[in-house]
Amino acid sequence: MKRLFLFAALLVAPLLSAADHLVFEPQGEAKGKHVVLLAGDEEYRSEEGMPMLARLLAQHHGFRTTVLFSLDKDGNIDPNNQASLSHPEALAQADAIVMLVRFRHWPEPAMKLFHDAVKRGVPIVALRTSTHAFNVGKDSAFASWAWNHASGGFGRQVLGETWVSHWGKHRAEATRGVVEKEHAAHEVMRGVANVFGTTDVYEAAPPSDAVVLLRGQVLAGMEPDSPVASYEKAPRGKPEQDVNLPMMPVAWLREVTHDSGKTSRVLCTTMGASTDLLNEDLRRLVVNGVYWGLQLEVPARAEVTPVGQYEPLMYGTKDGTDLTDKHRFRGYRRGVKPDDLQK
């Protein structure tokens, strides 16, 4: 069946079936929408999570999906290559963007294609480190989107927050998603109740126009049944408080009107590592965000079963050596080309 997907892609759009990216054609009732997914971070294994999401959006929900990657000179997926975005031309035909990128400094033409997509009001579902997506230089035409720009960059301007800090202890304290009661009935929350991820809570203070859907309860461990953590920390510019009083936002919505006059619907979550996406309700939140962003009716309970095997590596920036540590670093899989994931 997967070979049939590839054959259909070749028939419908041969230019989008090159070896440097993935295309999945819609199955069942086609929505007539093209979702472009961007994988490009050194740590949270977006190169595994984005293809999984692309497959299920195509097979279960009828979206045409394209996945773009960071590659090395030999065409292998290389999340550490912050200057690479394969086939950015797909962004010109994007109806929606799902992204997990970190500290990228893409070539100016690629940055422009992304910039133009945002400015024309394309909806965005942004995961984890997308709050600090770009680290472009001061001489770039897009310097104001750098994560450390005085404005807060793309993260704060568009998503609602940039990089601040690890609020929970990195790789030691997981996150339990707690539904914001005020917005529990929002359509993006349909079928979303039990969210858990092995990543820690980020410090975040989205603006007053944000609709907070989930807050992140810091756990004193890395398992879903770990006890709740309790210790004091000081958020930026404020006195110390208990780490869970109040809990930090970990998922929120915005509607951002650009200087073009167009408005983007945005779902941002500071969760979303490939291991977090093992959680069914977090996958459903992402899928619901795509529907909501495109102003399509959100399913009552979206189908989010991964298509095929999904066994993501634990997040980390280096290869681990302690084989007894369940949560050790493993780095990324070497020698994998996008075409290898199409089969």
C-alpha cells in the first residue's frame, strides 16, 4: 500500500516526489488542503515525529502532506544542519504548516518562502522548540524573527512566546497536561483529556490574546504516574513561587493579524517531541489544531492511530552510552534519507 502512495504522488506531482522530502497523498475523502510539515531540530527528533503526523493526516483525514527536512551534503537527514531546509518551494503551496524547528538559519530564499506563507495567513501548528525557531544573523532580511531579537522574534511575535527557560528539570521531570477549565469545551479540545509527555515544562507567558488550553503540571519523575513536583522557582522578573502554582501554559491558541492584513490561526504547544507524540491525546490536539486552523469542522474524536510502526528514539543531542538508562540520549538515526521513510 505504501508503494501505491508513492506511485500516486509521482502521477499527481512528480516535482514533489524528489528524494529530499516526503509526500503523502490523501486517502479516502480528500479535503483539498495541503499541509506542509517542517522537521528541523537537533534534539526532539522532529525527523521522526513529523513523518508520523504526515502519514496519519493523509490516511485518516484526507490531507495532502509534505515533509521537509534538514539534510547533509549527501542527502541524509541531518538535524544538526541548521542551515538546511529541503524543498522549501513546497511552502508556496502550503494551506497549513505544522512545525518543530530550532535555531534555524535557512538561506534567505527559504526564509522568504516561509515568511510569505505566514504573511498570507497560513495557519500554524507549532511544537516545542518552534518558540525559538530561528537564529538568523543581524544582516538577514528576517533578523527580527531571530529568537533573541528585542521583539522576541518569530516566537513571540507570531506564536506568542520565545525561548525563556526549562521550568521543569530537563530529562528528569515529565509533563502532565492539565485542561484549562475555562476552555475545556473549545473545539480544539475535542477528544483531548489525558496528555502526557516525557519532555519538561517550558517557562512561558503567552500574551493576553492567547486562549490557554492546557497547563503543564511538573512531575517529580518521567512516568505518567510520577508524583507532582513541589519546589520553588522564580519566573522571569517575579518572586519565587511553587513550580506548579500556578502551572505554566503548555498549549494555547492565537489569531494573529499580520501587516499584510491576513490573519493566521495559531496553535502553539511547548510539548511535541517525538516521544511526547506517543501520547494519543497530544496527537489529537495537533490534528484538531490543523482542522481549526483551516476553519474546517473539528471531528468529535479525531482518528490519530499512527500508520505503520512508530517507535521514536528518546530525545537528546548526543549518543548515549548507558544502556541501562531507559531515558538515555540516543541522538538521531544516521544514514537515513527521506526516500527511506516513503517506503
